[in-house]
Amino acid sequence: MPSGSFLRRPAVLLALALCAVAALVSVIGSLVGGSRSGMKAIPLASVRGAEAYGSFSPDGKRLVYAVRRASVEASTGKQSARDERFDLFERELPYGNRWPITESPGSDVGPAWSPDGRSVAFLRVGDEKSECMVVPADGSAARKVADCSATAESGQYLPAVGWTPDGKSLAISTAAGDKEPAAIEPKRITDPPRGTQGDSTPAISPDGKTLAFVRHAGEEGRDIFVCELSACNPRRITFDAQPVRGIVWTPDGRRLIYAGYRMGRWRLWRISAAGGDPRDAGVSGKQAQFPAIARAGGRMAFTESPSVSAIWRAPVGGDTDSPGALLIRSAGREWAPSYSADGLRIADLSDQTGADEIWVSDANGGNRVQVTHFKGSGRPGRPRWSPDGKSLLFELAGTGVPGVAVVATAGGEPKRIVTDGSSPSWSRDGRSIYYSARGEIWKAGADGSNPRQLTNREGRRMDHPNFMRIWPEESADGKFVYYRGWGEIFRVPSEGGAEEEFAQLDMSWAGVQFTPKGLYFSEWRRALRKQVISFYDFASRQTALVFRGSDTSGFAISPDGMTILYPRVDRSDTNLMLVEGFK
């Protein structure tokens, strides 16, 4: 039979058409989501749970990285306390010898190998200050280059040093003073807005013309910006408003690979330096962070940090350094706790089933019950108890337009009651809810009915183009609604009216909790080099430190003001992973 007549048969034509469609779908899926199988990453760590922050030598044959000191001592059989500080080590790839190149009382992290291969720049974090250091690659004496700004998230310091391609200059993240956000210096390149935590993670393009960096702004907002080194004209290229841990340029200078928290977990993403939609980098790994790419040899390394956070309970005031005691632990991550109004129950978020869900327990962490069953189809935010304890209010993301939903504490199908809204809360009588939408504060019925805007854009502070009103909370007497802007607390009558600035506080974006007598908030104490919880008294207008733990994001104060719940990463395997043949 002639081949032409065979190919013209209807059944054959249909089969070929289906094959073509399948191929097209496969190509489109690859373009949108990256490689499904992913380039295989293999463990590089020689001490499990100890190694992170890799940087390649220019020829791609060696790697410098940070090693947790306690793990080094444990591997040699020495007794050691829980020492979370890091030293830098160098090793031959893929599985050659390794040797230390720094040792100091501080913690040495975020190394960056110089273009000529002779030196390594890094961030040294001490008890009282942070410094940009440079050490010869042979491990001889390190020297200080400048004071640096150490930005930490969940106990992990972000990179703060980057080389220019000629090896003659460094871009570093530094703060001009206690009230100034971190900027990329020393010839000031970026100018972050006041009231934010500033800029970090500098990465200079291979041609030396462009700087990529992370700007810390907004509610948990972290996005990547790029700007020309010769002029401070930053341009935002990601719009996730989510944490970013590590940026690296591809050798051709056209794209960036970064570690971003998207779709409920940490992954490596690829994005054009000109902007556009991020694509999966096609690299296998769990909780991938801090990527590094060799300029030669086709190698990539990254840190795999499947951290497990638990809920801890500690006393408020008194010994502010006491971590308290473990309260809730599972096989996954526990965070964003919330007390019921009577203090007898706790709701929090957990991914122990593989997806973010709301769970409820008693005040001692027992009798836990799973309340939601999104199974990845939605991502709930921090739950808020209704005054009668029968319902939980929460922000619902991961379903297109973020909104506000409610679910019975006994379980059941969650109901979306606001299509566009975030940071919801209840009125004191439980008949109304407040939330933030499009930069304004809104009020609606408990079922989301009759929404009305309490603030208006005419009252907006015009000195900040991205000013937002978030986290509304009704006062104890029900007459006002308090909320926050950048570093200020505002209030507006609960039935609407003129808004007014109530207090100026040096707040971070980890959270605020209002009480009848004042408010608890998280702030960065430069003298302590950590996030702390402070209390602002409404009557005295004074602020007092009440707790300084390892992680103060998503905290909750008990109704009697005696205890604090907070997530703590107290168990973590931090491993270096190596990818060969990266393209």
C-alpha cells in the first residue's frame, strides 16, 4: 500500500493529531512549569545537617561553604553544646578533601568567591556587630572590609556580599544607622524606603552592569529588584511578596536563578533579568535555598533545608531569654498559632499532611484535630478565633484572588465570605469582621455581607507610594479599629470617620497583637542582632521588651498576657546538594 494513502486514512490522521496535541501540551507544560523530572541533585554534605551557603571557585572545581561548628565537633567525637555558629570550609569537587579557611568567635556565612579565585568575601555575624570580611582562599588571616547589615529570617542569615566581575569592588548590604533600612553600599546603589527592613542578597551580573537584590517591604513582602550599578533606578521583576533566600545569575547573564517561597514551599525558580513569569528551574530537591552556579563546568549547588518548626510556649516578661518549653510538634512544620478567647484552645497551621491546613488542640497541645482539608487546593493564613469559639476566620490564598474564609472549629466545609481581602479579624461581639483590601480597611457582617470601606485613599500618606493599611483590630470598647501602616499604628472609628495616627513604632513585619491595654509587636533590635517581642502600653506610651526568642514570626499572646506561643525551628537537616550538567 502506498504510504500516501496510508497517511490519509481517518484513523491514522486522528492518531497523528492526538500525538501532535500531546507533544504540544508537553512543550507548553515544560515552558510553564519547567522540567517535570528535574535535573537530579545529589547530596554533597559530608556532615549531615551541617553544611550550607555554597560558592564555586571560578573554574568550578572547588566549593567554599559554611559548616555549623557544633556539627564539626560532633563529627570528630568532641562534646559540644548547641552551637549554631558557622565557619567556612573549602573542598575539592565532587567528593575531594576539605579544609577550614576561617575560625572566629562569630558566625561566618554567605561566602562569595572572587573572580580571580584568590579570595573569598563573606559576612561575619558577631554578638554586637556584623562585618564584611575577605579571606585568602588558602585560609590565611581574614581582614575586615566594612561593617555589614545582617538580615535574618527564621534563624538563617541572608547573603550580604557580592563581587564585581573585575574583582576590584564589593557590593555589600549595610545600614547607615539604627533607624535606617539596610542598603547596598559602599557607593550607595539602592535607597530602600524608610520603615522597611531594606535590601539584601546583592548579586552582580557577569558583565558588571546590573545588580539584582532582594527588597524587604510589605507584609512578609520580599521581592527581587534589578538596577544599573551606575544609577539607582531599581525595577521590580517578581511580584510574589514572599521570602527569597538566595539569587544567582546564569553565566550568560540573561537569567536569574533564585530560591523563592511559592505555592507553599521553597523551590528554585528561573526568571529573565528583564522580568516576566518565574519558571521552575527544573532542579529536584526539597526546600531548596541559597543556589550557586559555577561559571565553568556546568555545576550548580544549593542548600536543602527541610526545616521542621514546632510551637513553643514561654513566659512573657521575666527571663526574656528563656525559650520556654515545647508544646506542639508533628512530622511537618507548625506555625501561626492563635489562642481562643478563653485561652483553653489553640489553632495553628501545619503541613504535616503535605499541605497547609488548620489544626485545633487544647491549651496544652493535646487532642489535636484537623479542621480544614484543602489538600493543596488552597493555602490558609493564620486562623483567628470567633469570640464564642465556634468559628475560625482566616485569609485564603492559592485559589486565584486571595480572600477571607470561615470554618467551624468542629470541622466542616470552609466558606469563602470575602472575595478580595486579607488579614481578617472579628469584632468584639462577633457580629462583624474587619479586613484589608486594596490598601484600605473594610468592615462587613460576620458572613461577609454589606461590606463598607472605613478608610479612604484621600487620607493616604503620600510620602510612600506603597503605603498599606493592614491587620485591623477592634478596640476593647468597640469604638475604634486599630491597624498598622509601615512603622505606624493608626485608628479609625469602627463606624467610619477620620483616621488618625496613634503611635510610631519601629516594627518589623512579623506580626502585631492588640490587647485592651496595649499592643505586642515584633521588632529588630540591632544591639541584640535578633527579632524580639515588645509591648507598647497605650496609657504610658512606653515600650518594653517582653521576649526574645529564636523566631518571633507569627507569635500569639495568651488572653491573660502570661505566656507567648511562637514557632521555633528546633530540628533541621541542612545539606548541600550538587547538580552536574546544569544548563
